[in-house]
Amino acid sequence: MTCQVFLSQKAQRDLDTFSDKIANQILADCARLAHDPIPDGKRIKKLHGFKETLYRLRAGDYRVIFKRSGTRIDIARILSKPDFQKAY
């Protein structure tokens, strides 16, 4: 199953703040997410305590917050680990 991955405006702004090397690493992880978006407990986990179903992808020292609906994956935010821990 292949999904389509979309970046929100906030996620795009988050990505623009990182260096090109880090941004390319994160985008590569997001591309792999399109092929296997199922939570596995290691790199992808379901976030609890939210009205909508959110997931977290671990991409090195960064965290990608996304939601799934059918074959569509919407990336909401891309945060560093300390920022993720403060916000979520």
C-alpha cells in the first residue's frame, strides 16, 4: 500500500529552519513513511490524549507528527526532540 504524503504550512516552515542535510534526512524518512505508515512501536508510535488520531515518526533527533486518513498522510509538524517533549 502506497500513501500520499502532504506537508502542512507549519511543517514546511519547520523544515525551512533546518539545514539542507537535516531537511533531506527528514524528507527521506517521510518518503519511507509513504510505503509503511503502520505504527510499529519503534520508529512510529500513536500519540495518546488527542481528539484526532496523531502519530509520531522518529527521524534521528527530530520528530514528525502526522495523521493518517485512508491513503493520505498529513504531516502536521516537524520538531526537534526537546521541542516535541514540550509541545506533546
